[in-house]
Amino acid sequence: MQREYRSSDIIGKGEFAHIFADTDLTRVCKLYLARDSVAWRQWAPRVQSEEITAYGLAGAIPALAPHIPVCGGAITVSRVLDEAGNDVSGRYLLSLGILLERVNVCEEQKAVALTKQQYPYIWMLIHEFEEAGIYIGDASALNYSNDVAVRFIDFTTGFGARLVAEVIGLD
């Protein structure tokens, strides 16, 4: 199923993707940006695939599944419009969307690296992710001060992390 979004649907912005609130408000779409980089455009489909793989791996592990949003897999976005109704789809790689459960956020997200010092259970969860072959180093933690409600986003397999590092080096 294809979706259409507006700039006003953006609820998060990152270096490689924007997060759009989905129409039913229980999901979000992570849509990769069309950066001015040949390397990024070449490797972005594999990065998306590795991220979806990582969500699948984590979702299959009982200790990790409660700490990630449910991943609905890859989706294609038909177009993105700005506030005036102009088509700004060229800013995005429309075939590279990931549908995720929308997490109720009780506090601002923080980089996992900034939370693991203060919250010991973050260390234990990082170890679980790493044991599953999931790279969590650049991930963010939502609801990080609550060991039950903490959720991790923006993680990938070790191979996906190496791809992103390589692309950044080539930019």
C-alpha cells in the first residue's frame, strides 16, 4: 500500500531520514532522504534492508521485543507535499520507507551513548542487542528513564552500520 504525506506530518528529522506521522497516528513512516551523494543513493536500499532485518531480529527475541517499536516492513510513499501543496518528493527516496509502530514518548529521546552511563539496564539491553548481531551504537532511546517503557529506535545490523560509515566517509 502506498502512502502520501505532507511536510506537516514530519515529527522527526535526522541526517538520513525524516519521520512522518501516519494517517492513523498509531504508526510512523521513516523515509530516507535523497541526499546529494552518489554513494548514499547506491547504498541506501541496502541500509534500509539491514535496518528492517535488525527490527526483525530484535522482535524475535523476548528480552528485546518489548523495547522496540513493531516494524511493519518496507513501504513505498507515492509523494510528499509541502504546506502549499507543492510536490517535494524529490527530497526523498520514495521507495525507501519503513513503517513502524508510533511510540508514546514520555521524555525527549537521547542517544543511547548518553543514557547508558546513568541507567544500568541500558547496558544490559545493549549487550542483548549486540549478542543478536544488532548495532545499537548510533541508536536513540525513548522513555530511557523507565526500564519497562524504554524503546530503542534507529538501529541496524553490524553490516548496515558499516555501510552508513562508508557512505559518510565518501560524502
